[in-house]
Amino acid sequence: MPKQTTEVDRLVGIRITALRKAKGLSQTALGNAVGVTFQQVQKYEKGQNRVGAGRLREIARLLEVPVSAFFEEPNDSAGRDDNVFGFLSTQGAVDILRAYVQIEDDQLRREVLAIVRSAARLSRPAGLANGGAE
């Protein structure tokens, strides 16, 4: 019977995705660098396939993070980290963050943040626009 993937495999995949995107690497570039196809990288990132220890070490080296970055921390911050990694895997999130940190003027940065928050409020369904309170 083949080994099935677990929740840990899924979380490792989410973190690979976020860290890969933060480095500006495509799945193809990551796959080529560690000796697998982009399809295999997709399977790792979706948690469909397990990443072997040696390959995970190579991915960590390439992404310039410790192997431990792919695993839960023993404290309460693990849940928050998963939310951050989930957020970073959202289409365009890393691009927005990169552009945001390039804004040197503090006032302009605050104004950009206000615009993004307004856009987020406008995109919510009517009942949720005020946090669900009406």
C-alpha cells in the first residue's frame, strides 16, 4: 500500500510555494535547480507528493532558509505562520509586498495602505462590509 500524504506534507507545500514566490522563482526554475520537473514541484506544493529529506534540504538551500522553516514551530506562533504562508501563496501577494517596501515615503506608504484597505472593504459582500455588524 503506497504511503499517503499528510497535513504536514500539505503545510510543507504551502511554505515551499510562499518561499519560492518570495524569491521570484518559477516552479520550472525551482524544479530545474533541484532536479525535478515543474509538475513534481506542483505536486509538492499541493501536498500531493511527499518531499524527500535530501530534496527538501536542497530546496531549503536554494531558497536560503533553514529546513526547519518548512515545519511547525513548537509554540503558539505556528497557526499564525500558516496564515502568513497561506497569504503569501495568494496570487499577487508577494508582488504587492515587494512594491510596497520599495515606497520610501512614509506618508505615501500609509496612503497606499489606506487605498488597499478601502478596496478590500468594497470587495466584501454588503453584510460583511462592517465586520458583519449593521
